Amino acid sequence: MYLFPHNPQWTLEFEQESKAIMAVYDAEIELHHIGSTAVPGLLAKDCIDILGVVPKLSTVNFKAHKLTALGFENRGTYGIPGRAYFSKPVRKTHLHIFESANPNIEKHMEFVQIMRSNENLVEELNALKAELHHKYPEQQNHYQQEKAFFYQQLFFNNHLL
């Protein structure tokens, strides 16, 4: 099983991870809690997603060793140009860092804002997630692929595509 009911502890865990990152990352960075764990009531994988926003993405390369000292693994762009991606296996955390002008920032931030303000969308996405989790209990890739349509529609309807 990879889907869990919303856990209020996720907000505290985001805050703990953010404090640790801020303590070692001695350059300008804004950190935001994103993804499903940032939305009360939404089913989610037990993984804290953090959005990092920096003035220049090139500075991340010089600070990566500080993040690896916290247990993060540097994954490069991990398929998304303009992103520096780090993952942490213990207290599973994904850190997505973008330069301040990157359009992916708005998508991540708007997803959380839209979902937090619309209980009907939360219920709709929960139903979809539960259905896909039942359909693909061991195949997260298939789960992700079929869930993508919901996100595309959400972004299209909110003029984020």
C-alpha cells in the first residue's frame, strides 16, 4: 500500500525538514510545502514534497553537498529541465528546486491553493486515487500515468497550461 489518509503530522515534518535545509543551505532559498501531503483531507503517498525557489539555479550545484549531508541524494534534473531534484529515503522527502522565473513553481503552488480551497476537488481526487490504488496496488507508474489527466484538467481549467 502506498496511499495513506491525510496525516496532520506531515505539516510538522515539512517544517522540520525545512528548518534543517535552511540551517545548512547558506544561500537564498524559499521553501514551500507542496503536493498532496500539503492538502488537508487528501490521500497521499507518505512523502513530503518541498518546493525550493532560488534566484539562480546554478548556485544549487555549489550547495548540493550541504543537502547530501542531510541525507538527500542529488538526482540532477530527474527528467524535468530547469529543476534540481533531491530525494531523501529516510523520512521520505523530495526537494524540487527551481529558479524563481520557472513556470513549474506556479503550477506546484496553485495546485495546493486550489485543492485547499475546494473540498469537492479533494473528494474527486480522493475517489480517483482510491480507484487507481485498488486497480494498481503494486504498480505506482500506472497509477501515476492514469492520475495525470486529473492534474492536466485542473491546470487547464485554471489557466496554468
